[in-house]
Amino acid sequence: MRHSGDTQYYYMGENNLEVYLDNAATTRPYDAVINETARVMREIYANPSSMHALGKAAEDFLCACRNTVAQSMGADEGELIFTAGGTEADNLAIFGYCEANKRRGNKIITTKTEHPAVLEAFSVLEDRGFHAIYLDVDEQGTPDLAQLKNELDENTILVSMMAVNNETGAILPIAEVGAMLDHSRTALHVDAVQGYGKIPLHVKKLGIDLMSVASHKIHGPRGVGALYVRKGVRIKPLLAGGKQEHALRAGTENLPGIAGFAEAVRIRTENMAQDETAVALLKERLLDGLNKAGANYLVNSPQTASPYVLNLSFEGIKSEVLLHVLESKGISVSTGSACNSAKNRLSYVLKAMGFSDRRVDGAVRLSFSAQNTPEEMDYVAQVLAKEAALLQKIMKR
């Protein structure tokens, strides 16, 4: 669906199907989330910082939402800070922690396949005098833990590593990394934006000190996220102008968005296991359909990847061309991270995994949700196999 002014344009494929397979970029909010967000806008409109009765009611509701999100990750209510999304949560964790702890050391470590919100924050910190290490990964997207062990020293204050890669679905060894660190001097930050609500993430059991999450990846509203900060970990705020969110994130809280976020968390918590099974079956059905149609493709996602993300390469085709052909058939996919795809360059994630330029150039990301259907997978497999074969034939001429 495209919008131009007040006009809506729908791109429908054959059989009037519009198939959305870009859920790693954002998800369609649950109806219950939309209803809860609207209800709070109508009924709980006071500022939670106000001293009157309506403000106190808003504050109590905010605390209830905070408790819901905190409990879902094994955290205490006082350890959760609401933000405007995953990027702000990443930035608050990285900049806030490094600024608060720079007297203890200046070495920071991450991987070469992190989200731009982490990599670009590290780049800024390098300009400020921090020594950044970027860990290599193998073809499965797994970081080199031997390299990490060798790099850890008394000057290392932060290790930042995502839970699930946003381009390939690779699940990173968070528990192993958490066990390697002396948390009294080195904090572990986890960008869990793609993993939260889809795989179990218990911050205490995994040894996580800071964790970033986002609402819109789990069928909640856009513009809302959260940062877990383990009790005892010091960070500095990025914004000045208020004492909201434990004096770490100034600005009036987006209570309707937070309410929608909490509602999405409740639904995801109840349905996480069954949705993972359903999505895995959808992914398998799509791949079976491609195989039966004789499609010529390579799988870039590890076998152990999250079922929610599938990265495929159709060599000999530019991924942008294939994306637009699929769009004309009512199928929405992507070429990688929504925060990086507009730059129209080869995926640094797939390059870091050691894949050739030809393979990377033909890569597309299909990302699923439990809102997708088996019939959609059959349609996508049919169209994708047919159109890719035609494009590959044309490019050989």
C-alpha cells in the first residue's frame, strides 16, 4: 500500500494477495495494541509527572506498563527506561555507559555485523579517543570468541553484541559472552531488538548488564523502545531538561505508545513458543516451494538462525531489481537493514561472513510473522522462483 496525499494506492499481486515479508523492518500492530493505544489517548491523557490526581493516575499506569515489560525479560521495574525506540536505547546504553565509566578504561568491543545504531556509535566514540575492537565472524555469523578472549583486558569497559542479527537471523552466543566477562569492570550490552519477544531473553540468567528493545518489532507502536540497565550499572543521560525515567531520559513519556508496547509484550509473552513454531513451518514451506519449482538460490542464514529471518541470494541478479519485481506482484521484502538499505551498497553483514560480491549483490531478506499464512508462502515461492529464473536468464545474455 502506498499513500499520496489522501489517496491510497494498493499494489496487489495475483489472486489479490498482498504479502508482507519485511517484518524485521517493522511489524503490523496487533488490533488489541491499536485499541489500547487509542484508549489511553482518550482516557489517560494527563502528564505522569503532574502532581494532581489525573497525573498520579497516569503515573500509576506508567508503572504498571513498566512492570509488564520488565518482567518479560526477568528485570525489576526500576531497571527499565522507556525510550523512543531501539536506536535511542542502543545510543543511551553505549554513549551513556562509556561516558560514565571512561575513567576506568577506554577499550570497547563489538562485532563487524552489528546494527548501524551500534557500529556508528562506536565510530563516534573512536573519534572521542576510545579504542574500538570489531570482532570477526564466520560464515554462520558467529563472532570469534577466541579473539574476544584475547582482547579482554583491564582497560575493556564494554562489550556490545546483538542477540539476533537483523539481516540473517543468526543467533549470537550471548550467554557464553556474558560468562566470559568480569562484570565489575566490563559491561555486556545486548541489542535485542530482533530477538526480544521471539526468543527467550532473561537478563539475569544471560549475564546481561544493558539491553535494548523496540516495540515495533513485536507488533507494537513505532517510536517506543526500552533500555534495561542492571541495578548498580552507571550510565549518563543523553538528554537534558527533565528528571523522567529515573533521571536518565528527559522528556514527557509517550504513555499511549508505552501502553501499546506493554500490550504487545503481553501478547508476545503468551504466544512466543507457538508463534515460533508456526513461523518455522512457514519458512520451511517457502523453501520447499522454491525447491519444488527448481529455483536457483543460496541460503545465507545459518541453519540455527531465528525462523523469523531468511536471507537468500539469487546470483546474477541485483537484489534491488528483484525487490521491485516482487513489489509489482504484491510481495514486500527487503535487501537488508531498513536503516542501511537506502545507501544502496553491498551488505557489510554478508561481506563480513565471507560471501562473494556476486552472492551479496543478489541477496534479499524475507522476514516473517505469525500473521503470515501458508497460502502466502505458496504464492511467494511460485512468484520468486519464476521471476528470479527470468532475471537470471536475461542477465546471462
